[in-house]
Amino acid sequence: MGQILSQGSSLPMLLGIDMGIQWVLWAIAAALKTEKFYDLAGSSTFILLTALSFRNSSGALRQKVHTAMVLAWATRLGLFLFRRVLKQGGDSRFKHVKTSPSLFFVYWTVQGVWVMATLMPTLIVNTSRYNPPITYRDYIGWALWGGGFLLEAVADSQKNTFRQDAANSQRWIDSGVWAWSRHPNYLGEILLWSGLCLSASSVFRGNEWLATGSPLFVAWLLTRLSGIPILEKQAMKRWGANPAYLTYRQNTASLIPGIW
């Protein structure tokens, strides 16, 4: 594969692999009417595309760091989400979707687009033959990734622990980092991909600068489409008549403390 992925053909080929995986797994998931391996498929695609692009790289430090960071994120989040869906027996996002093959196909296709768009800065780093020295831009970007990764992991861990207590089965989490933000895991996600994009921008040339839209796409997806809007709607349906929840909602930022 490393010989096949030349600089000029690597990104289109990786896109083809990405979408091919989603569509094959959609066919299986639609036939079984299951969403249980949806998130695992997404994280596994991140791992595969990153590994293939790195195999074709020169092995420079920036490429090694980007690859390691993506693999660490995808492995942690993928396993976390897979264990969660198995424990819960399903994912409420797909309650009505998985019984409609055409709508389910849209979800799998969107996942493929999400993978490619989110990963684009790192794929450019790994497939580029232009490799300037490491600069402050890389260090700041990697620090942002570290902060975002830690925030997301802590938020997921705290919520998981909260849900394991039967006494909290009818409550919302408002402790730990969730006391500062109603969606701290999404804030961490946006920060870590912004950090990788900042570092990757060190090698961008020409049209590659379009990849700076990658973290903006992630932010749009989480705040306007599949993340916060769905969860906020579910929360209001469940606790909207509870004054304590409304107070928490009013006093706690949706995403960024003190800003929004």
C-alpha cells in the first residue's frame, strides 16, 4: 500500500477507502438493524487511514506526533463508545434511523465525510514531501491537543462514573467539569482537532490551506447538527419541567465557560 499511495493519488485513494468502509458496513448494519458498531467503525477508520498515510510518509517527527495523537484519540474514544453502547444495549440517536435503510445510509455517509474532513490536516502532513522544521506553531498545537484530549477523557470518565450510580438514574450530571460546561467532552474534541490543524498548517501550501476548515467543520457538526442540538432536545424533554435543571441550564455554559 505504501508504494501505491503516491503523493498525487494518496488523498483520493484514502477517501475511496474511507467511503467504501462506511458503505459496506452500512449494508451489514442495515440488514441487522443495528447501530452497535457505528462509532467503533468510525474510530477504526481514523486508525486505518492514519496508519496508511503514515506508512507512506518520510517518518519525520511531525508526522510521528500527529499519527500517535490520532491513534491515541481514536483508540480511547472508540473503545469507550463501543463499551457504552454494548452496556446500554443501543444508541438513542438511531432508534428510528436503523429501521430505515435509506436514512441509515445517510448517517453512514456523513460519518465517512466526518472522518475525511476531520483527518485532512493530518493526512496532508503524512503525505506531504514538504517538511519544514518544528516551530512554536507545532508546540502550541500539540499543547492544545493535549488539553483537549485530557478534557474529553476526564469528562467521559466523570459521566460514566456518574451513570454507574443507580441513585443518579433520573438525574443530569452537574459535577466535575460538567459544572463548568454542559458539553465539556465536545469542547475537548474541538480543542484537540484545532491543535492538530494548527500544527499541520506548518506544511500547508496552496490549496492545502482549505484544510484549516477542518476544525470549523468539527465545531459545526457538534454544535449545530449531531451533537449539542440532539442532546439539548433530549435533556429538555426529560428534565425541562424540573426547576433545578433549568437553573443548571441557565447558569452553566453550553460549551465554553463564560462565552457560550
